[in-house]
Amino acid sequence: MDIAELQQTLEREIASIKSEADLRAVRDRYLARKGGVISNLLKDLASAPVEERRTRGSALNGLKQYAETQLEAAQKTIDGRPRGNAIDVTLPGRPPLVGHRHPLTLMRDRVEAIFLRMGFLIVEGPELEDDYHNFEALNMPAEHPARDMQDTLYLETPLPVPGGRAATLLRTHTSGMQIRYMETHQPPVRLIAPGRVYRRDGLDLTHSPMFSQVEGLVVGEQVTLADLKGTLVAFARELFGPDRGTRFRPSFFPYTEPSGELDISCAACGGSGCPMCKHTGWIEVLGSGMVHPAVFEAVGYDPERYTGFAFGVGIERLALLKWGVEDIRLFYENDLRFLEQFPL
């Protein structure tokens, strides 16, 4: 075999080495003690003519040293490449995935921030509530429709909660926390009570058996309906924008008198009327009113001295109106394509 041709073949095979397996195969093919091409040629020198033995032996030894040097260099090249889970620092970087807060959390944070700037205190209470704080102290006697089993989720076995009364239901609103706060604090009072509430509602486009509310309460001397209107109009304009129109409509709630609901102008039609606003140009946002004297009597406040107003709004409803979402169920289905659309 011509040694020059053998070296050329060796060089081509070394150049094609891509892995440890390729390197091992080339080394065994040429340098293995048993069966290696160069090793076999060196053994055959014993039968070669004496005049060729010295010259050919010198050339084969040189080829062997060349092969060893080139295979060692190939080994270093392979060792310098990333293997398995190793990091290749030459690759372009990838932006890290950053978590995104849920849109209902974003909306609750915005509502809380608005009322905090107005000087409101944020209070939270138990989701398991007793009948007194959820109904009786809020001027809802036993025969009131809001206490019907179709609206309230009652517990089969009462459970202990703060205040010395046993919980008998899942709270239907966060107004119970207003009662708890007034029982232990004297006026003036200015607070909001955010949290989850529960109703016996079916899950559809606009209803859910579990949703979030923010209820507010202001109590003091000479608090008027004008204070209520100014507070809620300022809140609506801060949340929805200064160009949205607002109006109050008379309504009824057992724990406020007089009572009213706040509407905002429809963003879809600008107030001219469309299917979204049922062709009225207005969309209901929240309920409110002046605190009923019976509520003050239940917590030991003097209704002749103190007046106040209360309001309640659903976080999901605000999110639907703010971002134009048409189905409340989308907030609970955990579809990242939907949840990642909302601004931080």
C-alpha cells in the first residue's frame, strides 16, 4: 500500500470526525494493536527486503506519529464542543419567560389604588360568615328574598369564625366586613372591603357562583348623598376615562335608603344605543346608597348623629366593561392566549 495515499485517506477521515464515536472508529482503524492498518504494515516489515525495510519503516513511523498528533487535536476539538445539556455560549440569547398577573388581579389592584388615593382603608374578612353579619345586621330579616336558598350557599355543619358566632354560610357579599369593622371602631369610617363572594348562580356569560366584589363604606357627621355621588363619579372617571358619561338611577337595597345605581355611557356606541347597552346608551356599573339607620343601630352608632354611604361593585363586571370582554367564563378557563392580552 502506498504510504502517501494512506496518509491522504487518513486526513480525509480525521477531517470528517464529528463525535467521540467517529474519533474512536478512526483511531481503531489505523492504530489498534490488532487489526490497525498502520500496526499491520509495521508488522509486515519483517518480511520486506532488507534494502526497503529501513526506508519504509521510517515512513510508517512518521505516519503513525502524524496520525497520533492529528487524532489528539481532533480530541481537543470535540472536548471543546457543548455536549448534552451543556450551554453553548456562542448561541444567541433567548428572552426569559416572565409571569403575567391575572386580569382580575390587575383590576382589583387598580380599584384598590384609586380608593387608597382617596384615603380609604382596605379591610378583609372571612369568606365563611354567620347569618347575623351577612343578613340580620344589614337590615335583611328572615323573610327577605336575598336569604332564599336559591341565592345563598349554606353550610351543612356550622363552623367557628371570629366574633363568637358560628358560620352558617358562604358570604354573599363583603358587607359583613363593614359590620365587623363598625362593631369595633367608632366614626369616622372610610373603608373598602374586597374579596370573593358566593351565590347559587349558574355559570353563563355574565354570572358565576363565585366572583369578586369591592364594597365601600363611609361614615361620619354630615356625610351626604352629594359625597356619595362625587366619590363614585370620580372613581368611574379614573377607571374608565374622563370622557365616559355617568348617571345615577333610583334603586332599592335593604341596607341603604335612598338607594341608587351608577351607570356609565356605553363605550361601544358612545351613548347612541346598541345591542351591548340594550339600546339605552347606558350600562350599569354598581349599586350604592345612604346607609340605612337600622344598620347603624345594629352596630351601636347613633343614627341621629352619623350618616354614611355604601356601595358595592363586582371586579369581574368592571373587567368586562373596561376591556370589552363578553364572556365572564374566560377569566376562569386559564387560557394563556386570553390572559396574556391584558396590560400590566
